[in-house]
Amino acid sequence: MENVKKEKMTTGRIMKFLIPSIIGVLLLMVPFKKDGASTIMVSVISKGINKGIESVVPIYVLVLICIVISCALAIIYKLAKPAWIENNELLKEISDISNFWLFARLVGLCIGFMTAFEVGPEIIYSGDTGGLILYDLICGLFTIFLVAGFILPFLTEFGLLEFLGVFLTTFMRPVFNLPGRSAIDCVASWIGDGTIGVALTNKQYEDGYYTAREAAVIATTFSAVSITFCLVVLENVSMTDYFGQFYFIVALSGVIAALILPRIYPLSSKKDEYNNGVRKAIPEAIPAGFTKSEWGLQLAVKKAEENVGVGQYLKSGARTVLGLWLGVIPIIMAAGTLALVVSVATPFFDIMGKPFLPILKLLQVPEAEAASGTMVVGFADMVVPSILAAEIANPMTKFIVAAVSVTQLIYMSETGAVILGTNLPVTLLDLFILFLERTLITLPIIVLFAHMIF
């Protein structure tokens, strides 16, 4: 690596990096107790804004407006390519989509209005399908996207990823073949929310810090389920007393899956190419004359000094929020609802779970027949397996089903649909294959430990 000049670090320069980064960590990554439950500040702020908006106008109305605008922009661009879209980077990014994704948005539009006005087949708008997606999921995500969009820059734009990346690369690169900064995506997901991790990964990919392969691996392997959601799953099977053992097994299984999945199809087939050929990734070698802390600090301060303007910060936040509202929400409405319809109205997931029956019997899992019916249904919604498992009598089997459902990670009622709605290079088929691979990898590990506990 060529010689790099060591810059003088003053208190003022360091504070430009340190203060915004600490704010970002406190808001996005530090859990605390509120009303007896663990939460993070972003969630608290989001719920407060949610209540404020609901007192003026139902949030689902704003969601439908976003979907209408999203479809209208794409159609207008397809037909006319007007200058006001062509010359606006954000609008063009939202509008310039393939026919497939335009169709998906239009499906989301139809489902959204069918659900809101309860017209058409009840299976589309019921509380188990479209109603769950529109009112329970998207209305919550609407404000989470709003708050996270303006808070994510505190993590991404002021040097924190540059600073920590220098230290974490020595672990992340040889073990997972990923840049050190990707560890922050994982922490943001586990402490906060998986959708926040996906949004963070997507922004880093769009900005040229991750290659297509790195972004796909991080989003599908490290954008993990939050601690809070783990508690919800355990509550469904009445096993919260086992949280310590449960969380350890889930974490260990997740790490083992993360070691294997990037080395096999479909993730191994993703190319190490940057979005639009633009590379902003930091060289990982430490220049001569620098310690890790000195190099990390210099990178962090330089990054922070590029983003000190309030106007630039607001522009970056607005861009992220509008991208999520207009680009992601319509896809969640379509993909999430259709996946739940398949789950509720067809035996598809039950049939897909049958091949797991001999595996479960081989692993000596009690009530293997009942457990097999939960193995694939989690692709539609992660909560469903634990709800079904509540009817299982054997505590070990309930524990196994709950743990597997969390380590499967990819579910279309939230994380999977969010991934499909971003620019991340992952297809629906990729997600389903990864879901099955995660299940096959983590199931034996979870069963092994379950036999030790019960």
C-alpha cells in the first residue's frame, strides 16, 4: 500500500466523528427496559410518532398513498421518461424498474386497496393475510423507516463503520470473507430490528461499500432476528424460562450457518461487483507508520468531515426514507400477503415439510409428525411455527421448533419482503433456497443441544 500521510488529530476533529457516532449507537443499538420489556430508543420514538400520526390520519392511508405514488412514478417513467424524473437521481432510482417489479408494485397496490376496503376474496384481506401485513406490519414499518432513515446516517456517515471496520476486518475477513464494517449490521439487527439491518446493508451496497456478494451474504446471513422477537417466539410456546439456553443455541447455530452458507449456492454464485461499478470500500491493509487505532481514527474523522452539514444530513435521511417508503413498502404488501395466503389457504408448506419427517425421526425428536408441519411454514411468517408448536405437548419439541424458526431468519411477512424491495441482488428463489439450507444446517445443532437440556 502506498505511503499515507498521518494527519494531526485535534479534539474538535475527533468530536465530529465521536458525538454523532455515540448518538447513533445510543439510539439504534443500546437496549433498555421500558414497561418491563427490553427495547431500543428508535422503537420508542417510532411508536410515539405512530401514535401522533394516528391521531390525525390513519397510517394505512399514508401507506396506500405511498404505494399509489410508487406505481404512478414507475408507470410515468415507463411511458414518457420525463426530464423531472430523468434528472433527479432519487426519483429515477425509484421509477426505473423492470416490468416484473412494476407488476409486483401493482399487485401490492391492488392488495392494499382490497385490504383497506375489504373487497374481493376474504382470503386476501383477512386478519391472517393482507390485514396482518397492512395493519400489523407495514403501519409499524412506516414509522420505523421514517425514524431509522434519519438515524442510520449517524452510524453510516460519520465514521463509526470506518473506525470499527479496521479492527473487525481481522476477524470478519478470514472467517466470513466480509469487511469488518459488516459486523455493525449484525449488531443493529440483533439488538434492534432485522429490517434496520437490511436497510443499513442496502444503503452500504448502494453507496459502494459492499460488493453484490457481500451485500447478499450480510442481508441473508447477518440481518438476524432481534432479541425482542426471540422473547415473543418463546412466549408463544410458554418457555421464556429457557431464554438463556435458547439464545445461546440460536446464536451458535447462526454463526455456524454463516460460516457455511456463503461458500455454497446461491450466495457463492454472487459476483464481487460494486453497485453501478462505483467502489468506495476502504483498503483493508494498515498503512506503514500507523497503528490500527490511528488508522481507524483518521479514516473516521475524514468521513465525518465530509458529512458535517445539516442540509447534507437531511438530504441523506430523506433519500433513505423515500427509498424505503416508495420502493420497499409496495413489495412487502404484495410478497408478504401472497406468502401468507399460500400458508393459510393451501397445504403447500405442509407438503414441503414432509421430507423433514424422516430427518426428525432420525434425530429422535418427539412428536416428529407435528414438528415436520412447522419446518417450512416459517418462510411465510416466523411467528406461525411457534403458534403451531404451542399445541405440541413435548417441551423439547416445542423448544426445537421455536429455535429453528428463529434461525431460519428469512420470512416473507417481513425480512424477506424487505430484502426483495431493496436493490440487494437477491431473488425470491434465492431466499427460499437459503431458507431451506439454513433449516438443514441449524436443525441438527439445535436438536443436539435440546437433547442435552431436556
